[in-house]
Amino acid sequence: PGSEAAWVVFVTRYTPLIAECCRAARLQPADADEVRSRVLSKLAAVLGSREFAYDPARRFRGYLATTVRNTIRG
């Protein structure tokens, strides 16, 4: 939390996964951009809070993909 450089690395690393989920859902580019924005906003709020507890036994990419799918569903 609070590290702009870490956030840039995070966004760079995980934006392709968000885009892939949007492509799989056959979203138009503008809708995919909206989903990406919403997902990153949600993650920025949750990752620094007590709502998110990192579990090394589970994959973060799975959590992220679920978050994207739920955001697409509305």
C-alpha cells in the first residue's frame, strides 16, 4: 500500500490477464476498458485493507480472474 512504483508493476503484470478475461467474454474495447478500470479500482481498495488476506496456498491469478468475471457480470 502506498507504493506507486509497486502499483505500476502490478498493473503492468496483471493487465494482460484482465484483457484476456474481457476477450473471452467478447467485450467491446470500450467495455473492456471500463471493466479494467473497475477491477483495478476494486483491487486498489481491497489489497490494502483487511478484507484481503494473502493465502500462499492459493493463486492470486485465480482470485483476479474471479474478480474480473464478477465485474463483467455486473
